Amino acid sequence: MSGPPRCAWANSDPLLATYHDAEWGVPERDSRALWEKLMLDGFQAGLSWLTILRKRDAFRAAFENFDPVKVARFGPADVERLVQDAGIVRSRAKIEAVIGNARAYLAMEAAGEDFSDFIWTMTGGKVVRNTGRERLVKSALSEQMSAALKKRGFKFVGPVIVYAWLQATGVVDDHERGCFRHHAST
């Protein structure tokens, strides 16, 4: 694939390359955007990220642009509608988790806990730079964050899902050494 040198995983498909170059690993500090990306990473469990990227617009339409206030109001009829939506991953457990996670997100907000501040406080507000050569699938940070999210009522937030999300949202910089984005984010 043409273009600048990038992480090897992003070279197999133009959609992955575009996502990598513009979004993956860019520090995200918007609470709603962080929540949306966590929900999408939950849907990815057991699937490829490319599958989720191809369905992202359908996910946004199905989940009211991932507005936690609207999603928290979803009930059984919405779950049934979403289970029938061929545009998304039709896992009842994952759909129900997103609805419950919207409620958990709003409960944090109601308690005065900003989602972005909650996440970034765990890193002292700084991007964690993976300096090792080993490709991690989880870390002490993802285990700590997973436990904290579960304590607040979130589902589909195990340490592996959380680590992928931390990478995607730029909380952790895991761009490969030869990648043009390696340590480019602040």
C-alpha cells in the first residue's frame, strides 16, 4: 500500500490505512467520543477491527450517534430492533451492554465524574508511550481501568478490550517504531 510507512496492521486495507493515519492513536479527550470508541471496541470482541470500521456508520445510526442520553432510554423493543439490524453486529449481549454502559456513563456524570477526566487521570493526563518491542494485548493500566469501569457498572470492558481502546484513543501510543506516527502524538 502506498503512502508513508505505517504500522503493519494498517497496510492490508485502504480503510484501515485511512483510520490509522487520521484516528488511531490520536489522543482523544472528548468524553462522548471516548465512550463511543469504547462501545465499538466492545463490539469488536471476537471480530476484526475492519469489520467494525465497515459497520461504523450503521452503528452510529442504530445507536443515535452514540448519544448516551438517548441510548440509556432504549428498552426491550429497541434491543429487538437492533438484534434484527443486519448493518451492525447483532449480538444481544453486546447490544444490551451498550445500553447498560450508557446508563453507567450517565451515572458517572450525575455523580460529577467526567468520563474523560476519569480515563486521563489514570495516566496523569499524559500519553503512555509503549517503549518495548513486544506487542501487548493488555497492560497493568488496562487491567486497572477495566476493574474501575466494571466497578462503575460497565460490561464488555475486559483488560484486552480496554487495551485496544486505549491504543485507539491515543491514551497509549503503540505505533510501531518505523511508523510515521510513532510518538507523534502529544
